[in-house]
Amino acid sequence: MRRCVHFTSLWLLLFFLFHLVSSKILSNQGNTMINLYNLLQNNTVQSPFPWNSTRDPCSWKGVACNSENSFITQFSLQFFSLSTPDFLPVLCQIDTLESIDLSNNHLSSIPSGFMADCGNLSGLRELNFSTNRLSGSLPNFDGFLKLEVLDLSHNSLSGTISLQMDGLVSLKLLSLGYNQFSGSVPIHLGKSMVLEKLGLYSNQFVGKIPEDIANYLNLIVIDLSYNNLSGSIPDRFKELSNLQVLILSSNSLSGGIPQFLSSIQTLSRFAANQNSFSSVIPTGITTFLRNLDLSYNQLNGSIPSDLLSQPNLRTVDLSDNSLEGSVPENISSSLVRLRLGNNHLNGTIPSSSFVSLQNLTYLELDNNSLGGPIPHELGFCKSLALLNLAKNQLTGVLPVELGNLSNLQELKLEANKLVGEIPIEITQLQGLWKLNISWNSLNGTIPSPISRLQSLHSLDLGGNNLIGPIPESIGTLSSLIELQLGSNELGGRIPSMPLSLQIALNLSSNLLEGEIPETLGRLKRLEVLDLSNNRLTGIIPQSLVGTGSLTTLMLSNNLLSGSIPSFPPVVSVDTDLPYVAVDNVTNKTDLVDPTEPSPTQKTKKTLSALLVAVIAAGSTLVISIEAFVVLWIYKKAAQNQSPNDVHKSNIRGKEDLNMLYTI
């Protein structure tokens, strides 16, 4: 048997050698590929290894040769789940290699033999070990004289960087992001000063940004984001006349935004969000920019009148600062994203510019002091996916033109002073997944065609003056996970609710009557149910016990009778505390004291004086519980945003430098 296995292996080897002889590839490289083939067989979870030993190595997956297929030039084994690096020194025996790409594997180290042997490859221009499991300190790259691209990002390399790369005289792209490097930002990045793209993001670098980086006059990309850098932006950066992208986000930088940035004609992207920059925004800063992100700083003063008007401008994020004054009226028609939320802006929303903003997909002006009506001209912004005007002092009615925004996914108008009815045109927004117009003074009924909004995940109409019954059609919203209708004047019975509800169903502080529907027990994923402060009668349905996910049940201040079902200990049950024990230990189970009067009326925001007197002993605890639940609901809502959430920060994730910084 052993002789048979030996004969089979020998036959395969001879067969492989025969094909090597018949191919044009150099014999020494053919032998090296045999060794690599054998070494890689048990080095990956991919079985069998995706190389066909009976074919020319130039046809193997991840292998590229010159035009005559006479020698190998590229070796690219991405996503092969390679874990053992013992094949790497053998790879360096292919002396014609120009590119080695072993990204997205499980390699934990680079053998010293690889560094010694591959350093002698005269034509090696690209080396990519990104997204592996490399640890330890940065290797010394002496000898890699032709190397132009070095990518070691997305690993666990650590320690300081000093002279390890000083010998890389041809280096043009260096990506060391998403590691654990510490100490100062390195300045020895190749003696010939030809570096073009520098990515040191998401490390632990400290101290000031060294001015000597400006010695690399060919730099077109600098990304130092997500470190612990302090101080100001070096004045010598004005010498970088080729700079196109400057990203300094998420550090501890301070001082002002330099005026000289407006004079770098090549600069198209500047991001310095999440720092401690203060003072005013200089005029002319967007003269050449396409993308500007200064959010989450301490900038003050007014927005320069020319800032939004530049013809090449695409995205501007100035949110979460202390900016004052009005929104500039002159807005470029090329603008795609505009975020000015969480400032101290006042005045009205400029209307004339919106007629030409056909490309605008994202408009955020929330948490300011803007007044006046919502401009009906917003209906011309047909590309809008998000419109956030929440928490201002806007007045007037909801413009019917909002129904023209066919691409809208999120509409947030809560906490304003809006009046009038909900226009039926809103129900035309069939791509809408979040609608929040709560805490205004809207009246009228909930439009029955709201069932058209089949993409809706979250609906919040609470805190208004809405009347009439809850539409039966609301039960057909099959994607809905949160429904907030509390603090209105809705009457009638509770209709069937969408089985998809998960975060919360809040119908509290209305005029709802009748019994609690047994069908609410079908909401198996619902976590919070608030039916308090209504006129509900009858008993608590036993079906609510079996919902499975319920954690909070609020039923206080109704006309319920009977006993409390035995809920699991994890469920917090809030009823009329003077008359019933909240826990399931005591035998006091009457929901209503027959000797006391029942509530028959309510205002929008408070209980009647009679009811307050009746429940005085438990009012403090009830308020505390309800406040806790409201906060909990909003926290859960924040945790359950849709994966395609269009209102995420404009702060980017980290991608490959070559792809990310293509201008």
C-alpha cells in the first residue's frame, strides 16, 4: 500500500514537471512554484487549494506573468485564509516579482527570511500585507529600493516608528492605519522625498503634527485621523502645493482653522471633525474644496457668506459647533450633503436656493433656533433622502410639496411649532422608513392612506392634538418596529397592530376606550407597551404574558378591573400603584378601588386634578417610571437604526488608500 501511494505521488510530480517543460516559464521559477504548491496545500481552509497542478503556473489563480508568460510578475492571494508564513521566504526566490499582495488573510508574522530575501528583489514595487493578524514592531525595510507601495494597515503592529522606512527611496504610498503604533508621527519616510500618500490613521500617535512632513512636497494625501495628536495645524503645510486630501479627524487638535488652506488650489477634501478647533471659520476656505467636514468642534461666529456658494462643493458638515447667525442664502447647485445641525443658528430657512438644488440628498438643520415656515421650495429637491429640521422654532403648516420628495427615506420635523393637519401627500413617500413629526401642534386625524408607507420602520406622531380613531390600516405596516402615538386626543378602540413591532408601542395619554385587545399578545418581539392614561376597561389579557420579549408594561390610569396575570419577573408592570402591588408576590390584585371615582377626562399633557388627588401617594413613582421608560425607548431606538441609516455622521470608515483617495 505504501509503495502504491509513493508511486502515485511520483506520477503526479512527473506529470507536473512535464507541463512545466511544455510551458514557457523559467525552469527555476517552475521549481519554486512546485515548492509553493506543496507548502500551501495545508495552509488554508480552502480545500483543495485552488491551483491546478496540471496547468501552466501563469494560469493559476492569483499568479500573473509577463505578456510572453515566460516569468512571473505578480503574486496575489487575497482572501485565501493563509495562516502559516513559512512559504514567504520561498516566494522571494521568484526574482522577477513586481507585486506581492497577501492582504485579507490570517498571517501573524513576516519571517526574517522574507525581509532579507525579498529586499533583494530589484523589481518589487508593491507589498501588501493589509488586514492580517500581524503583531510586534515594524520590520526594517532596508534593501527594498524599488518599493513604491507599502500597505500594512488593519493589523496589530505596535511600538514606535523611527528609521525602519528611511531606506525606501522610491516609496510613494505608505498605509499603516488601523494598528497600535505609538510615539510621535514618523518623519523618516524615504530619503528621496517622493512620498505621495501617507495614511497613519487609527493608531496611538501623540504630540504635535511635525512640520517636517511638509518636506515631502509631492504629498497629495495626508490622513492622520483617529490618533491622540494635539497642537495646531503646522503653518508649513501651506508649502504642500500638490495636496488634495487632508484628514485630521478625531484628535485633540486646537487653535483656528488656517486661512492658508484657501490658497492650496489642489485641495479638494479637508476633514478636521471631532477636535477642539475654535474661533471663526475663515472666508474663502471652500474656494477649491469639494468636501469640508469641521463638525464636532468649538467653532463660533457666523458661517461665511461665500462658504456654501463655491461651484465644486459637494459636502459640507459644520454640525455640533457654536455657530451663530443665519444660514447663507447662496448655496451651490452642486451640493449633495449639508449638515448644520446642533448650532445656534437663527433666522429663517432660505427658500430661493432650494429650487436649483437638484443633487441635494441630505439636509440637516436640526437643533438650532430657526423660525418661520418650512419652505415649500424644498419640494424641488427631488434627490433628498434625509430632511432633518427637528428641534427648531418652525411655524406654519407642513408643505404639501414634501410629497414630491420621492427618494426621501427619513423625515424628522419633531419639536417645532407646526400646526394644521398632516397632509395626505406625505403618504406618497413610499420609500420613507422613518417619520417623526412629534411634539408640534398638529391637529386633525391620522390619514388612512398611511398604509401606503410599507417601508416605514419608525412612526412618531406623539405630542400633538390629533383626534379621531387610530386607522385600522396602520396594522398593515409590515415593516414597522416602533409606533409612538402618545399624548394626543385619539379615541375609539385599539385596532390590530403590525406583528413587526419591536422597540415600542406607545398609545399613552389619549382617549382610547374599550378593552385591551387579545391580539396585542401576538406581538412576540415587542419590548415596551404603554397604554397608560386612557379610558380602557375590562381585564388585562392573559395573552400579554406570552409575548416573550416584553420588558415594560404600563397600564396605569385606566378603568381596568380584575387581577394582574402572572408575568415573568423580567417584566416591569406599572398599574395604579395605590390599589395594586406591582410585584407578583402579594395577594392584592384589584386594579381599581370601587370606592374611588374613575378618571373621565384628560387634557393633552396632564391628568385631571381629581385623579392627581386620588393617586397622590404613587404619583412620584409613576412619573419616575414613565421618565425612565421614555429615555429607555429613545436609547433602544438609537440602537436599532436601520443598516442603511442615511443620517450617520459624514465621518468615513477606513478603506484602502488607493481606492479611498482617488480624486
